[in-house]
Amino acid sequence: MNKTLKSPITYLFFIVPALVLLIMFFIYPLISSLYYSFTNWNGISEHAKYIGFQNYTKALTDPVFWNSVKNNGYFILFSVFIQVPITIVASLMIANVKKLQGLYKTAIFMPTVMSTAVIGILWGFIYNYDVGLLNKIIVFFGGAPIDWLGSSKTAMLSILITNCWQWSGFYIITILAAILTIPKELDEAAEIDGATGFQRVRTITMPLIVPVISVVIMLSVAGSMKAADIIIVMTKGGPAGSTDVMATYMIKYAITNFKYGYGNALSFLIFIFTMAITVIYQVLFARRAERVDY
């Protein structure tokens, strides 16, 4: 047995299959995407003409592309500064529920397992100008109905709220799992010492779940950069491109027009932006979230 574990072949036996999959489904597509991003390939022909940095220049000088980058920024800001705090508060509330806690967990996680198409259609009815529930409530209180998805002023906010509703359950369950692993003795000892509920949360619970919150923030940022399906279902990037993000811009202006060279350049730009944000977050914030030992 010891001879087997000391043999390099044993380790290669476990590493090679994973390495092959990594090369096939990540490294090769990445290199291939980079290669075609310098061509005018249409996705059909066998030959692609090299055109240098024209695709990148076209994207970086297109105001519509930068508008989609800005909308991705809105996704990130909304996720980090609104969605994550809401999920933390909701997690703390559910953690203190004594009865039917399982029911609350199931109910709050349900939107996460639902199809994005279903959620988009559901919230489309809620936002509907004529018969939508939201406008019915506004009119009931004497207000004027709002064209939530038809106005460039409100369409992006409407999608952000819908996206928040869909994914908050996943983040709540993640943070809740971290809260429930904290030894009860710590909280009980603080309560005996006279600490209020708020003080126990601030000095015990929050410091102990910071590493998990850091992971949730990173996941929300990554999800914000990948957002596309909910936009396609609800607005298709409209009105007038006001809700386009980088992924929908790539689909609309490259893939559907058989400009696969341009599409690959856009996908690589998305990859670069995502990596840059990830590295910045890791350097500035994530390293401060040290591992906690109870």
C-alpha cells in the first residue's frame, strides 16, 4: 500500500482525467475563442481571415457596448449593496425562528430552483401596465400606473428586483447554514453576560460568518457578470437597449448576425472584465476574511 502511494503513477492516475477535462472544456475553448477573436469568422466557413484588433476596437469604441458594461455595473452594485444585506438580515431572522424553520427555508429557496423563463413571465405579469399586480396596488392608493418594463427609466430596476428575488434564496440558505454552525454556547454565554440581541449579532455572529459572506459576495458578482437569461425573457435588452448587458449585447449584435469573430472578442472581453473584478475583490477584500476557528 505504501509503495503504491509513493508511486507518481498513482497520482497521475487521479490527476490526468481531471486535467483532460480541464483542457477539453476550459483551456481549449479559451484559446480557440482568443484565436477567432482576431478574425472575421462567420461561424460557418472553414476559413477565417485575420483582421488584427479590429473586433476589439469596434467593441471598445461602441457606445452601446459601454452602455451594456454600465448595466453590468448596476447588477454588481445592486447585488453587493442591496441584495447581500437583505440576505444577511433575512438569514438572521430565520435563524431565530423556533417553529416551522424548515418551511421558511423551503419557501425562500423555491424561486432559486424555478426556471428563469417561468420567473421572467411571472414578473412580467406583475409589472404589466394594464393588469399587473404592482400597478393595481399603485392605482388603489391613488397613484398613476407605471410602464415598468416599457420605460428606460424603470426597466433596469425592474429586472434587478426580479433577479434579486430569484437568487436571494440561495444566498440566504448559504449564510443561514453558516449561522447555524456557530456553537450555541457562545451566544448563551454572551446572553448571560447581559449582551442584547443586536450586540450578540454584531460581536459574535457577524465576525464568524464573514468568510461565508465573502463567498456570497463573490458569487453574486460572478452571477452579475453572467446575467443574460432574465433580460432576454423580460425585455430582450429593450427598450432601446437600456437593459442590455455584455452577454445580451454579444448575442444581439454578434451571434445572431453570424459575426462569430466579433462574438468571440466580446466573450473574451467579458472574461477579462470578470477576472479583473475578481482579482480586485480578492486583493482588497477577500483576504481580510480570515478563516475562523471556534
